[in-house]
Amino acid sequence: MSPRLQGALQPRGCTKAFKGKGDLRRRMHEVEQQLTVLHRRMRQLKDETRAIRGRVFGLETYVRNGREAMMLRWRYLMGRHAIWGRDIEPSLESFPEEVQAWYRRANVASAILNVQERCLRYERVAMQRLLDRLRE
């Protein structure tokens, strides 16, 4: 073993074992708060799509696993699922330019929010697994 690695493995000053649970719990709390804010932003974007006059489609929140996972999805007013590239984007031509631009921005925003939500949920699960391992 190299002297550098040996030095890194030796405790310095404190003989109490570092477990890191406090930092991990603090970060889990931060992630929970970020998820709460993110879910609120997702619902706001959904509500904004409902405010468009003459709309035929809008964003809806889809919740899975109780209230664990939330996702924004495009839906027609009649409730049928809509896909952006196949259903919505081609039909935007009949809308005024500013409405088309708004829908395109909303689509990008919904994609970003969906990815951020998945990442935060993944981080929360990974930290929970680590905490469970540290308890053993």
C-alpha cells in the first residue's frame, strides 16, 4: 500500500467512527423539500395550460406509486393520451404564433421538470438505501 493511501486511511484526531448519517439525513430532507417545490411547479404548469382559450389539449399530472412519483403528460380534453411529436406539434399550425411558442416552451419545461423529478426521486431512494446499510 502506498504511503499516501496509508495516510488517507488513518484516523486524524478523532477516534469516533464517522458514519455520515447526519449529513445524509439533512440532504434527504433537502431533497424532499425540492420534490415538494417541483411538484408544485408541475401543478402550476398544468394549470397554466388549462387557462389557454380554445385549447384542445393540455398538460396533466400523472401520479404513480401512491404519491411517490409525479409526471407531466399531454392529454386531449376528452382524456385521451396525446404524444407531443405525433399529435400536438403538427396541430399547432392552426394556432397563432404566440400560442404556438407558448406550447413549445411548455413542452420543454414539462420535459425538464419530469427529468428533475426522476433525478430527485432516484437520489432519495439511493440515500435511503445507504442509510439502511449504515444502520446494519
